Amino acid sequence: MSKFEKRPGLKFILDHVGHQGRECLIWPFTCCTPGYGNFMADKTRHLAHRYMCQLIHGEPPTPEHHAAHACGNRRCVNPNHLSWKTQSENQLDRREHGTTKKTAAKLTQQQADQIRQLRGQETAIVTAAKYGVTESNVRQIQDGTIWRLDRKIPRPMSEEKVRQIRQLGSKTLREVAEQFNTSQGVVWRIRAGKSFRHF
């Protein structure tokens, strides 16, 4: 087995150094939590986009420089989309792309349903790239850990209901939650005084 067969991530990067396409070149392997591709080479974990940027543009001008995406797609390793930028320049780009933490889009129920339907049809990496979420999010949605189909929708609580919940201290969380058509977490927070303290 060649060293490249053991390191498919490194092979993918080296195979695409001369990539000329305009579209994003999506990293097909594992990603770290923020959504950037990563791989092991020489006993070191590398960020795929940063490694590609280094191969194309040389060492960063300073250690603080970021490998910035012109496309705004964290999983993209297209060499034509990457360049070295300062942190402030990179933040300006993120605002433009709408990928800052403040403006990052949240999933809708419809998108979560679509992600669930894509299970088995494509890899979690591809689905995550389509919807701008992490692989972990995709797996949790498809496993039913988050965006569950049977989850209870929180309902507005009146002052009267909050007082009744507090008075039913002898009943279990489950019993009270079923009686008021809410979650056990809501009941616990009301009883513990963490929610609706103004009532």
C-alpha cells in the first residue's frame, strides 16, 4: 500500500493543485467542528484549505494570516478561491458571504426534512455542504437526535398555567408535562424558578 493510499486527503489535495474550475471544489473527507476539511499527514493534522493555500501561494505573510475563501464555502479547497488575508479582511468577507456567526442562517423545518430524506442517497459531507451546516448536524438530524418529527412545540404559557404547574409539586414532571401539553424541561424550569419568574 502506497503512502498516498494511506493518506487519501493528502492525495486529493496534491491531485487538485492545478485545478482550474470556477465552481467550488468540495472537500470529500472528514471535517472538523467548524466545518473545515482536515486530514493527517506526517503525524500532523492539517486544515485542507490552509494546506492548499500554502501550496499555491507559499507561506502566509504572518502566522496570523487566514486562508480565506473568496466563495464563502468552508469545505471548498479550490485553489482559485483561496488567498491569504488578515483576520479583519477575512471577517469582512464573512459578513459579505453571510457566514459570520451572527448572520449564519438557521435551518427551517423544511430543510431538516430534506436533510432527513437524503440519508443513504449521499454522504453527510455532501449534504452538510449543501445546507451550510456541519456533518455532525446532518447526522444528528438523520438520527433523530435534533429536529425530531415528534418533538413537542412549546406553547405560550399563561400566568394561570404557570401557577398551576408550580402547585402540582406532588406529580411527576412527565405527568405535568402531559397534562399541560408541554415538555418535561419546561415544567422543570418553571418549578426551579428558572422560567417565568415574573409570574
